[in-house]
Amino acid sequence: MKVDLFSYNLPLKKSIQINNTNINSREGILIRFRNNEGYTGWGESAPLPGLSKETFEETLDELDLIIAELLKKEMFKRFCNDLKYFKDWSLTSNLKPTVKFGIETGLINLCAQTENYIFFKNKEYKKKLYINGLLGKNNIAYNDQISEFIKNGYSSIKIKVGNNNIQDDINKINSISKYTGNQISLRLDANRSWSINEALLFADKIKGSNIEYFEEPTYQLNEIEHFYKKTGIYTALDETITENNYNTFKPLTGVKAIILKPVMLGGIFITLEWIKWANKFNIIPIISDTFSTGIGLKIEAVLASAVITEKINIPHGLGTYSFLKEDLIKPDIPFKDNFIEIDKLIKTNYIIRKNKIKHIKGF
């Protein structure tokens, strides 16, 4: 087995702000696994500034150490031969989330070829994986963008709120609701920006809006149930999920969905465990991306389509791909209007744009 690390830095179409961090480009690390038979699997480790706890440098340092160790112990081959062993290793290791995501995605892509097994065993996978639209906090001319969402058949839009001025958010949501009516449901996300009193004030002022759920409306978890009981607005958990363990976390009244970011959780295996948890409590699991390239996004889309089989087509949060000015793979991921064409995604032979990556180290 040979392993190589590459870096990339892709420009975004426009600057984005994540928890007060401005981002103009997407930086990350690619992991290329090559076995003796000539098969190749690519993985992606890309911490997101403003969201990930680890930095690019910390991710690279840990990849350097763990890859050398796993190669020495000939673990990668065993991972391919024994999926349960691979899963147990991942769920019990203390590696940084982006490191595990990169190793898992690369090896899953490799092992699926060499061992001739299908990682996501589900014949009922969705041929069309629907996605939600996305509006950031600072989208000023949002009506034009919403018109495009309506035109392209989107059934829901995720809208970031939590500005310093609550009245601005109230005006924004009321304006959007008046414009969309019941054509599109709204998924609001405050990223724990508000106190319970601020969240209740906001909810009171947007009565009548078609709210699907409100993601992390307050910065205190123990106030989530109180918010639902006072407003009747369903909630969703995101940051809370990354901070808790699926073995011990108990469901909260009024929580309709959990937002699962494989990059933040630490890979595919732990995401699958959270999906099991959600299904057990009749909660909707939403797969959400963190501005990954097509390499990371592809496996997230296949995961969402093959594992999550709701009777209704729940849109997932994979629209961040549209923020990339260019991708590392060609052709691009097959988005069409408001969905991803999964059959085309699976069957397409993607090629890495070598001029977009820089070799760091080989093992």
C-alpha cells in the first residue's frame, strides 16, 4: 500500500462568514491510497475555519503520524478485509474528525473496488437526492435567489439568522414568508446565537411563517424543549450532536431533525450510528456538507441516498457545493435543479485535476 498527501486551495464564488470567520477559499488535504494491484482511492480532510476545532496544520500533522503508524502495522489492508474491524477502530479512536473522515472516505473508495463489496447495501437508494436551498446571514438581495429556488422546484430553504439586530432577522423572515407563502418551507438556523428570551421574541414576531424547524435557536441546550413548548415550532440539533455520544444522548421534546455533518462528526461510521439513533426515535437525519470538494461530497451524497430511506423526499444540506468556483474533480457533481442524480454520480468515472493539487508527502 502506498499513500500520498496533497494540498489544495480552491477559490469560492464569494466570501462567506462562519461564526465571525470570513472565508474566501476552501483549503484542505487529499489522501491518495494505492494498493499493489493498482487501484486508487481518494479521501478528503478539510477542516472548516470557524467551525472545526482543528486547523489545517494540525490535521496535516496528525495525518502524517497516523498514516505512518497504520502502514507499519499493515492496518489498511486489514481494514479492507474486515469492515467490522475498520468500524470498531474508527469509533474508538481519538483522531481528529477531519482526519478520520479523510481516511475513511479514501479507504471506502479503495476497498469498494478491490474487495468488490458495496459499503452502503441498500437497493432502495434514491435516484434523486433532493437538497435544500441555502441563504446566509448577509444575503441582501435574497428575493432574486429565492425566485431561482422556486423556479428550480426547491421545497425548503435553510436560512441563517442570529444577527446582532434581531429586528433585521424578523424583517427578513417575514419578507421571505410573504414572498414564498406555502411554496417553500423554511429551515432556520441561529447557531446558538440567542438567549431563550431573544429566541421567543423572534418566534413571536414571525408567527404564520412556514417554518419546518428551527436549528439550535438558543445557546442553552436545556432551553430547547422550553422553546418548543412555548412556540410550537419544531427544532433541530446540529452542534449539540457533535458534542454528544449516540450511546448516551436522550431525545428532546420537539426535536424534529438532527443535522449530521460527517466532516465534523468524524467520518462515515459515526454518522451511520447517529442515523440509527435518529431512526430509533423517529427523528429525521439530515446529511449536511461543510463546503467539501466533489471528493467528500460524493460519498456524503451516496450515504444520504442509500442509507436514509424516508417515504418522503427529505432535502439534505449538500448545496454548499455551489459556493465553489471550481472543483478538484471532473466532471462536476451532477446537480440538476434541486437534486443530485445519484445513478450518474455513482457511474461516472471522476478524474482528479492534477493542476489543482500540490504533493506534500509520500509514504
